Amino acid sequence: MIDPNIIIIILLGLLCFYFIIHPQSSERRKWAIGGLIFMMVLLGVRVNYLQNPY
């Protein structure tokens, strides 16, 4: 059973990834890259927590 929070995080990550690829203003791209890094960290923490929930 996949945690619904992980699905939400992945969808947000894909949205950020779309903004990075989409040729828009560099300001938005900067925010998207920051958001993507944040999602990766969040996903890492989430997976870690699921593996050993103490």
C-alpha cells in the first residue's frame, strides 16, 4: 500500500519539473528548482520514516 502523501509529493515534484523544462521566466525556474530539491528532501525523510517509524 502506497502512502497517499508520497503520491502528492511526487505529483508536486512533477509539477516543479514541468516548470523547469517549460521555457518561462528564469524567476519561476529558480523557484521550481528550489521546490524540486525541497520535494526530494521531503520524499527522502518520508521514506526514511516509513522504513523505521520511531
